[in-house]
Amino acid sequence: MTLIGYARISTLEGAQVMDRQTDALRAVGCVRLFEDRASGASADRPGLAACLDFLRPGDVLVVLDLDRLGRLAAELIALIDALAGRGIGFRALNAPMDTTTPAGRAFLQIQAAFAEMERNILRQRVNEGLAAARARGRKGGRPRVMTAEKLRYAMHLMADRNRPIPAICAELGGLRPSTLYHYVQADGALKQPGRDLLGEGVRD
């Protein structure tokens, strides 16, 4: 059984994020690594294409995190189904995902579906909040830059330790890092303004 590694960083992530992935993949015994610098939703990933072409029956494709391979549950499952059809396994090191076992395959399908649903719900709520703010215009004062829904989404994104703050701020509509850090610590823990915004602060 030969382990083949795949690592991906977004266009906003730095080389250190790629290094963390490749170091982890080499540590588990991957004999060949393929890399991409592209969005997880991008269809243009030459490194992944080369990796899939290189894989042979009996090999196992290994990634550090599931979202390094892709972000849409249906696409992930279709890709892993195609690999299984070729006699190729799949592992994600930071989750109990090993499609060489029935339990691992079932867990992959469930977690991929729930991760996609959670992202879609959070994104929808952020977009609805932005639309409502635009509809109100500037009546009643300056619109709030940070909302409760955007803060919850930010905390969700910060749970991924490999995702850089500039990328998170860009996904939140161009939010400034200083604004984000007004509400949360560097590890994603809430500061007092964040607790107040979410209704968790102590009220007199």
C-alpha cells in the first residue's frame, strides 16, 4: 500500500500553510507529494489532476484536512467514489476518515455533508444580514460593520487553524483584521464586545 500526498493552499494563504501540510504528509510516509495553490472550489487544479493520474490500484491518497481536497460534499464523495472504483483508498489525517474501512467511508459522507450544510447556512445568514443592512441604507446611523451572524461565521472559519486571518476577512466581505480582533482573540475566543454582540455579555 503506497501513500500519495496532496496539499493545497488558497491564493491568500502563505507558504507556511503549505509547509505544515507537506511536513505532516511526509511524516506519515507519503512517498510522493502533489501541490496546488488554488481555491478548493476551483476546477483548475493541475496538481490534483497530476496526482489523480499518478495514482494506481492499491495506493492511498492522503490529505491533511478534508477541505484541502474539495469543499462541496457531492464533489468530494464523487471523487472518492471514483478512486474506490479504481482500487484507491483515501485518508484525511485530521479526521477519522479512511475509506479503506467501512466506518471511515460512512463517516466521510456524513461529515462532508454536514460541513457543506453548515457553511451554506452561515453564508446565507451573513448574506441576508448584508442585504438587510443595504435595504435600510444609512437611516438610524452608520450600519454595524460586525453583526452577530458574521461573528459566528468568523468563529467557524477560525476553527480551521490553517486558514489565515486575511482569507477569513476576505470571506466576510472585506472586513478589516483590526475589526475582527476587536471581537475575538487570535485563537477565536470571544472578547467582551463579542460576547455583548452575541448576547452573552453580563448586563447590569
